[in-house]
Amino acid sequence: MNRILLASAFLFSTISTALADEIPSAVPPALGQVPAAVSPAPKAPAPKLVEPHLHIARSNVAGHARVALTFDACMGQADERILSTLVRERIPATIFVTARWLKRNPAAVAVFLQNTDLFELENHGQNHIPAVDTPTLIYGIASAGSPQAVRQEVEGGAAAMIAAGIPAPHWFRGSTAKYDLSAIGEIRAMGYRIAGYSVNGDGGSLLGAVITEKRIASAKDGDVVISHVNQPTHAAGEGVAKALVDLKAKGTQFVRLQDVEDTGDDKTTE
């Protein structure tokens, strides 16, 4: 009897050992260990952006500084305070228009085309998208994000201008006036000069009338001023209109970009 019990015990032990070797533990080892921290995927580096400067050839005549006034017509309506002052005072200016603005402002476009001695119309893009060929946000606006999208923004703006009866543009200024260097190369390869500036007149049309007037009126010989002509409800427009009169009273010589030599940095005009 004892021999039988011993034999049974031995057999049970042998089977248990064999099964233990073949059947995995009920608790996987991983559950008994602290898992290694998973590193997040590295973010793509933000593109290096530039905001090019542009200057024009100086007059070098005391009391008659040469200044180029440039206005962006992004979206929205025409600012008649500015437009009427330019026409009344016979002040030349370069206007950068988007396809979206052209569609909404046929009356203002007609004024431009009736005063070709005053206004040079240039390309501000199709949909007011920053001309940056990698994805990023600039002032909360999504960039074009690819070379193809940059090209579409430029070509779409030009096509809309030609459809509106405007001569083919030679200058381009992108939304936010910021670019990455590769996009600058792409736009230049399309035959455009890229319009920077040297005086920010109205802070994107967000400044008050007094500070806007002061900024623009401080323009010196060879400066290129950027302001906006598409925000008729903003106080900045009042300051722009007053500054134009201030500069004229000082004997300023106003020129369009097409009428004078210029120098831009970041290879925007070379």
C-alpha cells in the first residue's frame, strides 16, 4: 500500500513539473514589472522664418525724402478714408491684392484701374495664406505647408488679377510677410520679386490712429512703408490718411515699386 502511494506521489510530481515547463505562468512577467517610459515621437523642428526688409533708392535731396507706400488688401472691404486721400492728393502707391479682396471690391478695383498713373497693383496671393512651404502657424494662420501649395497661392492670386483686367504682377507679398528661405527661392524661381518693407505703419491695422500716423509720418529717405487698405472700421485707417497728408506737406517724393530701384534682403530681389 505504501509503495502504491509513493509511486502515485512520484508520478504526480513528474507530471506537474513537465506541465510547468510547457504552460506559461498565469501572470505574465510584464505585469510584475514597471513598464519602460515610452518617449513621444520627436516633433518636426519649426521652420526658420524671415521677415525681409526692402529699401528703395534714396533721393538724397534734403527736404524731399523718397518713400514707397505699399498697402495690403487682404480680405474685407476697401478703406475709403485711405483710398480717397490717395486719389485726392494724387499720391502714388503700390497695392497688394488678394483674389478674395478683388472679388468683394469691384468698385475699388475700378478706381485703381481709372488711376493707373497712381496705382501699381501687385500680388498678395489667392487666399491670404502665408507663403511657407512647411506646416506651421503664423499669428494663428496656417501656412501653405508645401511647395505645391505655395505655388498655388502665388499663381491663384495672379490669375485672379488678370481675370479682373489688371496687368500681370511682378511683385509678390505673402500673408504675414513672413517666409522660409526655401519658399523665397521657389517664388523667385517663378519670376517674382518679393516685397519686404522697412516701416510697419499700422501694425497689421491693429494700432490706434495716433501711433499709426506717427509711425508713417516718420518715414525717411529710401523707406518702404507697409499698411493696410482693407479695414475701414479700424482706427488705424484714420491715422494712415492723416500721415499721407503729413508726408506730402513735408515735401516727400512718393514712388511706386515699379518706378525705382530697390534692395531687399534674404535674396528677395536679387
